[in-house]
Amino acid sequence: MKTFKFSAITAIIFFAIGTLLFILQMVTDNFSLLTIIGFYFVVAAVIINCIILLSLIVLLILNKDYPESLKSIGVTLANIPIALLYFYIIIEFASI
């Protein structure tokens, strides 16, 4: 249960920060320091989430607690489609 809580809290934190940066980017509506901060946030989030994902896969193999580990992996991977959607929206609005 501890791994699920950790991955869920991490996913919620990254989702909240990413959504805040997305909303601020949409409000400012120009290429600015916020865009650069958002880029570095995404790079850091990808690195941290990959480390978490790899550790969850190792726990899945070693502990064989399949439901818990798979649930944690799913929560960790849930932010990927959201981040891609935000990226697509920003690129579409930036090209107008």
C-alpha cells in the first residue's frame, strides 16, 4: 500500500504543477520565461517518473504483489496522455 500512496501522491503533485503551468501559459499566450520553466518541468517530471516507474517494475518482479504494483504503475502512467494533450493545445494555440 505504501508504493501506491507514493506513486499516487507523486502523480497528483506533477498533475497539479503541470496544470498550473498550462493554465498560466494559456493566460499569458506568448513565448516567455514561463514556457522555458514549463519545458524544464516536463524534463524533470519525465526523469523522476521514469525512475519511479522502473522501481515499481522492479518491485513487481521481486515482490510479486501484482495488483498493488500494477495499480501503482497505472497511476504513474496516467499523466502521460494529459501531458500530451496539454502539449498539443499549446502548440496549436502558439501557431495561430
